[in-house]
Amino acid sequence: MSVLVGIDDSVQGTAALRWAAREAALRKTSLRILHAFPWSMPGVVADPRHLQMWDAAQRLVAEAEYWAKSITPEVGTELVTGGPSQSLIRRSDGAEIVVVGTRGHGGFHGLLMGSVASQVAGHASCPVVLVGPETEPTAREVVLGVGDRPKEETLGMAFGEAALRGAPLRALRAWQPYGSTGPGGLAPLVPDAEDVRHGEELLVAGALAPWQEKYPRVSVVTSVVSDTPAHALVNVSGGAALLVVGAREHEEFLGLPLGSVTHLLAHHAKCPVLIAR
């Protein structure tokens, strides 16, 4: 198993390469660098401009390999023709994680997560890390977003990542208070806020308990806050080294490969986002 990273010559493509190389070194595994050249017409002779672009792609891959070998010793490269999303998704079967930048070239201004990142995050067969803005150098904390239906794979991934890094784990659960008024302006009959909070705390504690036994050296902090899940997780991501979420553990929009909260985090989180499977 290896760390697979998709690169281009964008700023966030370079950030993804840096993060992936350090991750391969940390995991003591190989790094596979892939760049997809968008030439989808086999048998058609390319004009000189295409040949120049191919030469530039070869240089990009060679330079990425040279740099990555200064971080981690075992590095392989692949330059392919076709779509980057499909190329990465097909190779995700043999990867431990896939790493991509949140935006590469070809995106629309104002869309923070590009189509490649969105497709890979939604369809890869292994966990995906989306790398956007550079993380604060001093950030160490791993943050776990505890969704409505926390999956064992997500919980295990978060504890494993914290243990790998020797970092504390913050388990964050956000709950939204009930509306203050009902029909006609009358206060509705709703559970007491403290009762709701206590129930949320019990949910988190029950989900974490088996994994705390398995990883006794991981320091765990539980945060239960009154907020929307996406807003709470984006806020805490500014001081985190990694944010771990499940692909579909919060509420979903029908047809989306990612849950709605996970989709928003991929756009706006201030640290790398690991989407567990």
C-alpha cells in the first residue's frame, strides 16, 4: 500500500505533493506521484504545441520526483493521458490514501473545491485527503467530526492518525438548538437544552469508548457545542493539523456522493481534510 498523490503545476497541487511526501515518510511507505495529461484522442497526431505541453508535463513529474526523494526514499511516478479524476479513482484500489489539492487548474473563480477533488473525494475506494491552504506549522491536533451516524471506520481512522502523529485527538460534536418559538409565537414544548447536551455527550462517549481502550496513549478531548456541524468544524480547523470526517455521516442531499457537511468542509476547512471510507 502506498500514498498516491495527484499533481499539477498549481499552488495547491504543489501543496498536495508536499503533504503527501511528508505523509509517506511518516507512514514509512512508498509515494506514488501521478500527473494526468489531458490528451484524450489516441491515434491523432498532436501538433507542436501539444508536444511542448507534453515536455512540460514530463519536467513537472521529474521535478516532483526529485523533490519528493529528499523527503521520502521510495518514490514512483506515472504520467498518463486522460482525465485526472478517473486515473486517480482507478488507482485508489492499491493505495492507502489518495491526496489531491482542493483546486487545480481549470476551475471556476470562486469555487474552492475543483471538479477533480470533488470526484476523487466522492468515488475513490480508499480514504482521501484534500489539501488546501497551508496548515499552521505549530498545529498538531487531529480533529474528528462525530456525525449523526458515526462509523467505526471513521472513528478508527481518527484514532490511528492521532496515534501515528503522537498528537491529541479532539472529538467534536455539534448540535443545533430547537427554535425559540412555535406557531403563533408561542414557545414550543421541547426538551431542556442541558438534557439535549447531556444526550449528545453520551452519544460521543459511547462511540469513542471502544477506541479509547484500543488506543490508550491517545489523549482525547471531547467538545460538544451548540452550532451547525459545518460551522463548528470549520472554526476548529484553523488550529488543527488534520480534520477527519466520514463521507456520509451527517445529513445528505440525495444524489451527492459526499454528505452535505463533508462537502462544505472540503470547500472551507483551514487544514487538510481526511475523508474516511
